[in-house]
Amino acid sequence: MRVGFGLLLTGASAAIAAFTPKPPVYPPGGPSNEVEFREKFPYNPGPIPRGRTVVTIRPSKDDHDDVSEELLHGLKKANSGGTLYLPANQKFVIGQRLDLTFLKNVDVRLDGTIQFTNNVTFWQEPTNLWHYPFQGSVSWWKWGGKNVRLYGDGTIDGQGQAWWDGLNGQNYTQYPRPILFYATNLTNFRLEGIKLKNSPDWNQLYVYSKQISIENILVDAVSTNASVYPYNTDFFDSINVDQVSVKNVWSNEGDDCFSPKTNSTNLHVDTMYCNHTHGQSMGSIGEHEGEVSIIENVLIENVFLMNGANGPRLKSWAGPHIGRGYINNVTYRNVWMGNSDMGAQLDSCYFNIDSTECAQYPSQVNITNILLQNVTGYTNGRYGRETGIFTCSSNPDAVCDNIKLVDWDVRSPCGPAVISCDGIKGGLGVPCYNSSSPEVKAAAADTC
């Protein structure tokens, strides 16, 4: 999510004022940090395959020694069957934008560190970044091509602290921040083992791409300034993407842990640990007038959500100038959460739309065939005893059907849990109450 910095839950926001933050928690048996994650899920990149031409480039002498041209030349030399090798204990500083959309049958073995310069003023010049026309998306580099592998024990460092420090409430048009890894028209891509560190904005954005595999990845975006938050540092975002697999990931950042957007299909997440995030989100979609957006055929399983804002979450836009579309056939299975603000949410009044405007301009996105199975854990009481909010669109042309909770057991420390539901055709399969009911009002007010 990049459209703003608050998290407003319709019908429950009034409860925030009385909330007492709870200490962080982690899954029984861990992990509680990336070191423990690596112990639980070891990664060994192995030797560079025999028969591949190995290309190396000189490392940077210091944090200002730009080797962008050398990296570009090395990739061109390794293209079509070779490996660009960036060894451990070496740093490769990037200080100018790179077009890497020519890649074909090439590996990048990263055991060292690729580090982008933190010259915010330089990077914010329009010609110094690549632009994609969605919510002001920009990046230092763009990857594209076919049969590409980026793997190893190394790190890609965005030096996000300088960007977060300068944000100061500005939106993405006033203060564009680079996405750490941006790919367009990329087919059969594997990202393995790498640590994505301190992205100024989203960690990954894939557009017009397919057959994407992301495995054994570490993500860390944590501010060292207590008064500055690493906003909008989503782990994954996608637009016009098909066939994505995500497996064995530790993500410690400040926004959505997984967030496919417009026209994302056939997605599978298996075993992901999300700390301090906004949860596993579908969307948002339906933002742009005249646009048809879909998310379809998604399986999210074996996911752990700790100390964050949400668990499973589905988001569609409301307002006077919106698009239409659908979210269909999405399963969340075997999800555990601890110290979460909210257990699960279906939000058809996105983004930060009050109930009056949402009723006047309701979402035009259908939500169908959604299953939340074996979702367990506990919230932190920020929204009282309310552990689920499911708000379907009041638009007569927007269908909200076959949304079920099976083996749901998300509790509140404040007392007996309550789920609110509005406009759900056929119910949720568990007891739920209208958001204006006495049961929900009492539950939302009962903070602890």
C-alpha cells in the first residue's frame, strides 16, 4: 500500500484511543528474527553450475564509488548462458539508473552487497529513476527478459533510512521513493536466498511478468529513528502478473506482507513469517476509473503474522471515480497470528473512505469464493473484542458471495470475540453481527 500512512478500519476506529500496546510475540517454537529463521530454513546456494561462463567486475572502493557501468557491462557479457558473480565481502555501489530489460538465460550470483547511494536529491530528479504509471512507482533499475536467476547469500541494500527520514508526511507524488526491485516483462525468474534490506518503498514490484519464483528470502526494513516509520515497504506487489510462487520467507517491514494488485492470477504463498506488517492482502484493486481489475486463483498457506495490523485482508476501492472488477477463488489456509490489531478484514470502503461517502459511491468489485480455513491466534485488543470485519459493497451490481470461515479461532485478550459482517450473501459460516448492532458496538468499545 502506498496511498497513505494510516490504517482505518471501518466501524472500529473509535476504539483506538483507549488501547494499551502489548509486548511483541512470536510463534511457538520461533523464529523471532532472521537468524533463527535461517536456522530453521537453511539456505545453501551451492557452487556455480559447471559449464557457465563466470564474469566478475571490480568492487566499489567506498560508498561513493559507483560501479553501475561495470555492472551493466558485466551483465551484457554474462548474458545468454553465463553467470555474473559478485563475491562475498565486496560491495557494489549503484549511483545511476540501469536498464536491465535485455536479460536472457543469465544468472546473477550475489554473495556480496549491492548498495544504492543515498543521495535523495539526485535520485528524485525525474530522469534519474524509472517510472511506472501506478501510484507514482519509481525505481533505480528495471529488470526484464527470460530465464533469469538472482541468487546467493548476499544483500541488496536500499539505504532506506535517508528516504524515511525525509518523508515527513509527503505523498508519493511529492516525494517519490524507489522500489528496491522492479521487473517488467520478465518470464521464468527465480529469486533465491537474497536479503532485501531497507527499501525506501516497496521491496518488489513485478509488472507484465509470469513464472516468478521467490524462495528463501529475507526482508528487513526497520527504522533506527524512533520517530520515523518505514512506510510502504511492502514485501511483494504485482500488476498484470501470472504464476507466482513464494516459499520460505522472513519479512520484517512496515506494510503489506504480500499484496498482489491489478490482474494478478495463479499465486501461491507457502510458509511465510510476517513481522510488523499489514498482513496478507489481496489488492487493493478498483482504484482507477474505467479500469477492470481482477485477482484470481490464490492460495496462501502456512503463514505466521506477528505484531502487525492485520491477518488475511481483501481491499477494494470506493469513491466517486473508481474502477470495477473482482477478487475470486482465494484461500487462506493454516494462518496463525499473534498480537495483531485485527484478525481478518474484507474492506470494500478502501481507502480511508468514511461510511457516508462509501454508501454514496460504493465499490464496484465483486468478492467471491473466499475461504479462510484454520485461521487461529489472537489480537492485541486495539479494536476491543472485534476480531474480524467483513464489509461488502452496498452496490447492487457488486456481488459478495461464498465467503466462509472454517475452523476459525481468533481470540481477543479483552473477552469473547465478535465478528462484524455487512452484506455477506449466505453469511460467513460462523456467527457474525451487523456493524451497527449492539453486539459489535459493545465489542469495539471494550478495549484492553
